[in-house]
Amino acid sequence: MPHQGEILQEAIKNSGISITRIVEELGITRPTIYRKFKEDSLDYAFVKRVGEIIGHDFSNDFTSLQQTVLPFVAPSVTIQPSVNVTQRTSSLQSSDSDPVKQLMALQTKYIALLEAYNELLMKVYGPK
């Protein structure tokens, strides 16, 4: 059974839309999306955004078994990719006591921070 990253990769391949266009619209790098293709579970907001870009509904692609085994849930925090890094430093003050949602929110923030760091490195040390 393919994992979520493989399902995402196959849907993108079948859409005919280039990886370059997708990463530009997502505001991420090519290596980031290729890492996503290798992940067993993906963030709901990320998959939904890719689905919007390629015109694909992923809700039918993930079986109920995968959704219970793999945490394909909506995070309680969304981060805009075009926001400055200094604006992303809000603390996790969720009154929600669900640890899975809190973990997903932290994961989303961590990934956004890593991508912002990568973009900064590319600006400073990237090709000139």
C-alpha cells in the first residue's frame, strides 16, 4: 500500500503540472517537495494546498485505515508562506488539550521555520 507521500507524488505526476510551478506556488524549494514524497504522513494543510494547485481532491485517495494509522488531520494553526520569519514567533497558546493537534501545530511551525531558514540561506549563499 503506498504511503501519503507516494500518493501525493503520483497525483502530481498525473496532473501534468510541473514541479517547478507547484513549488513556486507553495513557496518551497524542490528538495522540500521531494522530501515530502518520501514521508509516510503529510500535513493536511499542505496536501490540501497541493490539491488546490493541481485540481485534485485527496480525500478519496487516503483510505480510512491510512487516516487512522497516519495522522492526516487538520492542524490547529496555519502559517502563510509569505509572512516574515519574525512574525511567525507566536507562542502555542492553544486552549485545546488534544496533544495530537498541539503536536501538528508545532510540526507546522517547525517546517515553516525550516523553510524560511532555507530561503534565507539561498538568498545569502545561493547562486549569484
